[in-house]
Amino acid sequence: MSITKKVITERGVAIAFVVGVFVFWRFFHQSALSFHEQQQLFLFTADYAMGRIVEPGGLARYMAEFIVQFFNNFNYGALFYSALFGLSQQLSLIIARRHCSGIALSVAVSLLPPLALLIIIGNADVMTTFVISFVLCQLVVCLLPKLPMPALVYSVLSVVVGYWLIGPVVALFVVYAAVTWLVEWGSRGKALLFAVVVLLVYSLVLVSSQWLSVYPLLRLVKGIDYFRFPMSEVPCWWLLLPTAFFPLLRYANSGRWPLVSVCIVLLASLVYLPFAYDGKWKESMDYELLVRMQRWNAIVEKAQANEPTLDSSRLALGLALWKTGNISAEQFAKGIHPSSLEYNRFSASVLGEAYFYLGLVNTARRYAFEQMESLPNYNLSGRLVKRLAETALVSGHNRLARTYIDLLRHTAFYSAWAEDASSLIGNRKALEHHPVYGPLAHSFPDKDIIITSSKKYIK
């Protein structure tokens, strides 16, 4: 293949892949972007940065949370993700070239790791930190020297430093280095010795990290911020393991079967990709996003096209029907009974919104606080902190409102709102004339009509 055709092939595949990832996140899975953003509160403060950097994998976590804060803008979110997955594909191509002379095979193999990542994060509880960590691990792999002794020194340093910067996913580099030495170096005895040394260093770093952090060993092995539920396993780790065995490509440089096999795997991955994204959670995320954006007509239209199947979705539909004037506030209120709903993070979120719009500020505040306290990885939430600030503001708790608002001043997305809201603190006249907060300032009923209702309107 000529150099021109080689460049066209590599760039054409890279561009097509990046565009495909952007379209997928921007138009088909944007609700997941919003879901990730509202599960954290990134602050531009030195204390916040230091709190992340000092933990194993802290650099990757800080970088991921910095990126995720921009997911409120779906264009930015899709752009960041397409850049990350595109970078993963390019780094995979560099690694594949090192061990494979065939252009077509190298390009095909380079798509396997980013596709595996796309399948893994189909689970909405897999954090962006995991994606960042893997991409940084690929960069470490690309920089591995080709000579034995420099490679050994580099590997030991990379294991020690890499674990603290990107977390336990650096184990993939350890396996890659060991396989590289065993496959490509002439002296198998020396290669085996080097592999044992690096594996031993990694084990010592992993065990000693218990003494330097507050996390148990199991959590350190799985990754501190790889999964939203700290003690749960990150699914599909094994999908990334083939990256560590790229050195074996040197045995696949002849014949068509290696390329055919890789193409079959790629096709199977593309076919399976839509099924990796849980349809049940996607329905909840889609409705919850529309509620957050106050797109009431869109909710009604969505429900008319496909009848909602979950309690949280039907609750969102009831709220939309009230906001669009199809039912009265009393009808909607009678239809809400928390004890009859399947309680999860999405139904709780929509319930909190319903209480707020119905004027039950105290209940809305309680739901916001409980939702934030129940976040499994102990994060704050920008969206919920804003709601707590709003409820404190309209209920006259000015000191508490100022605390929340000052916190939001250090964010990218909520800082403008915080500046505007700060002018309402202590200014009752301005508050009562506010189009949203004014009507709520006098909305503190003695009896909570929703909780005491025994009727169910939304079936």
C-alpha cells in the first residue's frame, strides 16, 4: 500500500470513528451526559484540587471531573467524549504499528480498545475517570522504550508514578510490558526476570498504598473513582485486556485470517453496542432530563409516541400534563403518592421537582438533601446544591442560602446563577417580585397534601 493510501485509510477511519462517537453522544445518549454532570460538583479551588490529587488515581479523577462539569452543554460533552475515544483509537494505532506491519490489520485492531470502552460505559455508573485512566495508560504504553534496560527503568518508574496518577488500570501496562519482553526480546530468561521485577514492584505499590490512603485494599485494587458504587466491581474489565497483548500481533502479519477475525469482532461489537446501554435506565434518564430542562411538551409527545413503562417516567408525564394545562394542580397532587412509587434516584429526582413546582418548598428541600446524601461515591451535586440554595433563599434562611451560593461561585456552569441569586439574599422585595421564587416565598402549607393523599392518579 502506498504512503498516500495509507494516510487516507488511517485518517479516514479515525475521522469516521470520531464523528460517529460525537453523533452517538450528542443525539442518541445526551441524557447520560446530563446524568453524569449532576452527580458531581467540580470546584475551581486549591483545596478541591489537592483533595483529588493526593489519592491514588487522583490526577485522572480530577481531569475527568473537570471534563464532566461541561456535560451540561451537550455539544461540549459529545465533543469531549469524541476527543477521548478518538485519542484512544490513535494511541491504539501507534501501539499496533509497533508490533504489526499490515496497515489494514493495524487500523482494524486500533478500533478494538475504544469500542470496548464504549461498551463498558454503557453502564451509567461507570465513571469518566475510568475512560481517562485507560487513555493515559495507553499513553504510558506508547512511550515504553525499545531497549531492555531503559524499558525496565521506565517500567518501574511508570508503575510507581502511574498508579498514583491514573490508578490500578496501570496494571494493563504491566501486563503489556511483560508480554512485550517475553515475545520480542531474544533472551527469554532476562525477559522473564524483568517481567517478574515489574510485577513485584506493582504489587508492592498496591499493598503499600493502604498505609498512605484511607481506602481498603479491595477499593484500591478496583479503583477509587472507576465506579459510582465504591465497592461494586467495574464491569467488563476483561474487554480491555486484549490491549495488553498487542505484542502478539507480530505473529499475525501474514495471511488474511487475522484481519478477517478482527473484522468479525468489530462487527459483533458494533451490533452489541446498542444493547450495552440499558434501555430501562435510558428511559428514566431521558424523562428526567426533559424535566430538568422543563420541556413539558416534549415529555407529552414522547409519551404519546411510546407509553412510559416506569414509575419515574409516568410521574414526569403527570408533571408535564399539569404544566401544560391538561390537568389541574389538584389532580396532579392527588396522583402522587411516594409510597406507591418504585423509589430510585430518578423517581426521587422527579418527585423533588414536582414538590418544588407545587410550592411544597420544605419537602423539595428534604428530597434534595436526601438525594445528595445518598450519592454512592460521596460527591456533592451541583444541581442539588442549587436546589438547596433556592429553597433556603425563598424560605428566608439567608445565611444558609449564602453558604450554598458561595459554593456555587466556584463552578463553571452555576456561577452566573449564583451571582444573580446573591442579590436576592436579604432583599425580600426583590425576591417577591422574582417570577420563579416570588410565588414560592409564601408557599409553606401546614399540611402536606401529597404525602397524606391516598389516591393514585398516575397509573
